[in-house]
Amino acid sequence: MTFQINGRSAALVLAFVAGLHVGMPALAQARPVEKFEPAESLEGNYLAAVVAGSARDLGAASIYLREAIRNDPQNSELLERGFVAFLADGAMNETFRAAEKLIQRDATNGLAQLALGVRALKQKNYAAARTQLQRGGRGRSADITATLLAAWAYSGSGETNRAIDTLERLKGESTFDRFRDFHAGLILDIAGRRNEANRRLKAAYDAEKTNLRLVDLWARQQARTGDSEAALATLNDFERNVRPNHPVVRDAIAKIGSKEPLQRIVGNTQQGAAEVLYGLASAGILQGDEATALLYLRFAVYLDPGHDLAVLTLADILERAKQTEDAVQVYRRMPENSPLRPVADIQIGLGLEQLGKTEEAVKHLEGIIAARPDDVDATSALGNIYRSRKRFEEAAATYDKAVAKLGTPSRANWDLFYSRGIAYERIKKWPQAEADLRKALELMPEALGRERALVLNYLGYSLVDQNLKLEEALGMLRRAVELRPRDGYIIDSLGWAHYRLGRYDEAVTELEKAMELRPSDPVINDHLGDVYWKTGRYLEARYQWNYARDLGPEPEDLTRIQRKIDKGLEDPAPSASAAEPKKDGG
């Protein structure tokens, strides 16, 4: 449902955001501009930009391309690459300058025309906006973007009837019904035609009651028209059946309960156009088109910097693309009064940790907890940072504080007990660890198959490691494998359980499967060597241990593996690494 762009621009979008889809390892993180030194030649800057783009480093790509364009301003391909990189990086002034030059050379460049149409909307030059949008690409996808934005441009000019007539062009395709009714309702509400607005917004809501934005806007509309009970019913239905404890919903419920008025979210043309782009970006993400969604979200945040869901979604895409520093900067732009601000604050802390700034991350989260003492999520996030750094005593103590703030645990809290259980297990407080891991299983919804497999794996593996409840542990690990049959780490756990039970033939079968799935994991190869030794396959055992040694095991494991290579398996007890199962899955 996104805007039609020509083949070359589409390829460039994918090239510069390729890491979102192909899983290419990140070679660099996006960094501030001043850290980059341009090359001395056009070729050097161009090649540096290509490497940066392949590494998902849009900030660097945009810097090098800017320098390359200065060296060769007549190069159309270079200009188009720069345009896409500038937009993906959020450098909007450079984006618009490049778009102007592009359409002078190729007026059919749909993405460039869209960019200039968005700028005209921002500047309240609505006639120019409609002209730019009309000149854009053609096709079904282009029509919905251009039509929705043109309708808002008419609304900005005070031509409400023409805006609604423009939206009616989308009539007849059920795919577009929600967008048509939703934006018609918002435009009519701004024009003061409340009854018509209510009818259109309700139609959009009835068509898709699981969409957070529709739920929030319809509930606000109900509350603003004096029907607080209906608004609460709308919100509670979403919380009960779709997503419990969402901060946007909880905030709206709290405000209605305290008789605080719910403000209109979309109150002008710029906010309406941003809503169009956010909605289409969200639809694109559901269809797997995160590359174009990133560009649409850049436009949305440019039009409406206060659009908290657009900010959050943009930062999330950047984070998953391993552009952590850029993601942190976007999270920092979350409006202070947004119910999503606590979420953004936590993600900033976790992002700092990913960037290796542990002490800064800890200080940041401690500041949040001091300002919001009842914030369970912030406290839990601080515990996660300690745990990721193997500071398990501090992690357990922090998780204790988070649990103490809970009151009655709910389904949403299963991961807190799982995390605390891991910390307890690592500091040898097994009774507490077992209780927490079982609590996590009790709270966890059955639908969370992947996550359930991880908890079953950790609990089952830990029981096996301590020779406790071995048959029950074996059942847990079998269930974990059923849930994740291609997870080499979990299959390794099952194989190790068979080993501890003396079932060496079964252990060989499972560990060989695990090794095929994770051939370069030192722990799995070490385990396979142990079971080969127990079945009399001494030459193969030493081969596996040598291979495990060369894969870079933990230092304490390296010493033990070398001893086995030299002397064989003298002690049948499990390896030290078995105490910490591979719990994050494959």
C-alpha cells in the first residue's frame, strides 16, 4: 500500500536498508556526523558510501554521498543514491534539496515528488502539495498514498467537501475502506461535523478493532462527545482481548477514570498527513516492507514530531537494523507528555548498554527509577543490564525490587520471574531459581511457544545438571524440542539430559542433531566429544574436543577441554559450561 517509486529508486531503498531483510552482519553502528572524515576523491567517497550502506550504517552512507555529490553534482545516479540515503537517515533538508534536483531531471520520480509534496504540506502550501502528489508515480499503491494526502491538503485549504470527495475515490476496495473512513472521520471532526465524523470513525473501528490507533482515536472521540462509559468499554475490550497493559490504553483509561478530558490527537492538516504516512508504514511492516516503511516514518515524524507511535516505530526499525545509536537518538525525541515516554526511556538505557556504555546505561535507568519509583519495567531493565554483564548478585537484587513492586503478578510478568530465576541459578540459589522458573511457566500464556521452550530448556537443563528430578527434566526438554525442533541449543540440552541419565546412544543421536544445526558452537561440540568418549569412540571424541577448542570457548572451558584432549575423559561429570545452558535459542 506504499507509494509507487520507480525501479531504480526501489532498488536504492533496498540497498540502503538491506540489513532489514537479508540479515547482513552490521559492520558499523550509525554514529554522529563529526566522527567521519570524508575521502579525498569521488571514488573513495562513493565506495565508502557503498560499504556503509551494506553495513546498515545510514549515517555514514549519507555523509560520504554528500561529499561525492559535491565532487560530481551532475551525476544523476549518485544524486538518487544520495536522496534515498539522506531520507533514510532523516536528513530532511538535504533530502528536499536532492529531490528538487532529481525531478528537474526526471519528473516521474515518484519518491522525489512525494518528498516535495510532504514538504509543501508542512509549509501549508496546500495547492503545491496537491500538484506534487499528482505528478508522482502511477499505480494502485501510489493512488492510496497520493489520494489520502491530497484529501488532507484540501482539508488544510478549508475545502472539506472536496477532501471527502477525494477520499471517496477509494470506495469499492475493501482494502482501502478503513483508510477512507478513518481519514474522512478525522477531517470531518476538524471541520466541526461531529455526527458525520462519528459515523465514519465508528465504521473504521468496526472494521478493525485490533488496531491500537483506531481503538485509541475512537475511544477519544466517544469520550469527547460525552460517552465516557462507551469509551471505557472500547478500551477495556482491547486490553482484555488484544493487548493487556498497553501504556497508551492504560493512560486513556486512567484519564477517563479521573474525569480528565481526552484531547484530540489529530487536530490539523500536518498531523493528519503524518497519520496517513504512519498508517501506511504500519501496513507495510505487516507486509514485510520495512525498508519503505522506514522512509514513510521519516516523513511522518517530519510532519508531526509529536506523533509518539511513529517515533516509537521508527526507533524500533532502526534498532532491529542494528543502527543502535540512531535508534537511541530517535527514542530521545519521544514527547515528554506521551504515555510511551517511559517505554522510550527504557529503550534508551538498553540501547546505551548495547553500545557498550554500561555505566551510562545504569546511571540513566537509575535516574528513571528515582523519578518513577513504581516503574517495574525500568527496574527490570536495570536487572537485565546487570545480568548481561554477568553481575548476577546485582541482577538478582534488582529483580527482587521489581517483583516487590508488582503486587499480584500477571501474565505480562512471566519474563521478570524467568530473568530472576536465571540470576538466582547463577549465584547458586537453586531453590529460589526453581521457584521462579516454575512461576514463569505458570504465568506464561500457552501461545508463547518460543518463549515457553526457552524457559523449559533452562529449567530442565538446570535440573539435569544437578541430578534432580531427571525424568521430569527430560520431559521438559522433550517438550521444548517439540516447540522448537530446529533449535540446536535446546536439542543439545536434551542430548545432555540423556548423557546424565547414562543413555549414551540417545545422547549421541540428539547431540549429533544439535551439532548439525549449530556446527560452530564450542559447547555442543564439547558435549558431543564427551558422549563419543563414553561410547568408546575415542578418536572421534578427541576430534570434537580439538574442534571445540578452536572455536573460542570460555577461558575456564578451554582449560578443561585441553585436559580432555591430553588425558581423555577422566571425570564423567558434565562440563562447567553445562551450568549455563544456551537459553536464548537458535
